[in-house]
Amino acid sequence: MKLIFLGPPGAGKGTQAAGVSAHLGVPHISTGDMFRSAIRNQTPTGLEAKRYMDAGELVPDSVVIAMVRERMAMDDARNGYLLDGFPRTVDQAIALDEIAAPDAVVDIDVPDERLLSRLTGRRVCGKCQGTFHISKLADEHTCPICGGALYQREDDQPETIATRLKAYHEQTEPLIGYYSGLGKLRRVNGDSKLEDVFKAILATLE
């Protein structure tokens, strides 16, 4: 099965994708992982992407799409994939349709105000890299696992989150209309317990 997960930052796409890909026996491919792998393996597109990244520039669509084409040609993706973080625009979605069109697209829907609460409350341990939410911590400054100091990532600052959500609504949300028009969109309420969201995703795919 070929799947795409859509959803705003903080919707839980990565967490759910890991569980669903294991359940279906297809690779979970995130944009970040794909970039790191291509750069580590020094593929032609990986080296080209690194050139843009080292210069602090956005990697052009043509390079990203070439990287996706490379990744889809690997043996583990023969029976399907679960993409997380790609496509980000309708132009990228059209290009993906020509490479390996998805069977279904799952939109994990969470209201913006809930996302702000989730992300601004997230803390990361500088020692073991564990991630926690202040609502579950007795001490929001100390890691409950290793005792290391917890910090808030720049990405989780309220101003940064607002910018990320604005970019999502402007650039990525149009994909919902695109895939809905193709009859491939499945919407799931992501404002629930992790296990309930997981069950809802599997149910809608059946």
C-alpha cells in the first residue's frame, strides 16, 4: 500500500506513521530521513541538495523530486511506502503521481489551538534527547529518565509555531483539496489519545 500522511506541525504524523508502517510492512519515509540518507550515501541528488543546504537556501522542487524518485526505486519500497513530509505542495503531489501515485492520503486533523498547547509545552532533554510534555512532568526543568536538564526547542516557541502553522495553511493545506478531488483523502480526528488515533487510521484504511 502507498500512503501519504498530511497534517500540521504537532499533529503526531511521525508517531502514527511509525506504528502504521510497521503494521502494514512498508517503509516510513520522512523528508528529513530521505535527505540525511541521500547525503550520507553521497548520491548525486544528495550532494546537490547538500550544496543548497550548506548555502542556507531552500532545496528546489526538482532536486527534492529527484530524491523521492531515487528513494522509491529502493527494494524496500517495492510493495509500498508511507510518506511523511512530502509532498508539501500541489506541484510536488503531481510529480509524485508520475513516480508512484498514492493509494490513499490520511489527513490527521487537529485544531490550531490544540497544536499550540502541544508544541509550546514540549521539552527535550539535553542529555538523553527524550521528549516530554510539561503536563506530564513533576518538574518541567529535569528529565524524569536521566536527570538531565530539559529545554524548549526554538521550533517550539510560540512565535515560531505561529509561523510554521501559517506556512502549512498557505502551502500544504491545498493538498487536502487536491487529494479530495481524486477521491483519495481520508480524514482522521487527531485530537485524541494516540492509540485511538492509530485505530481510527487503520479503520479508515480498511
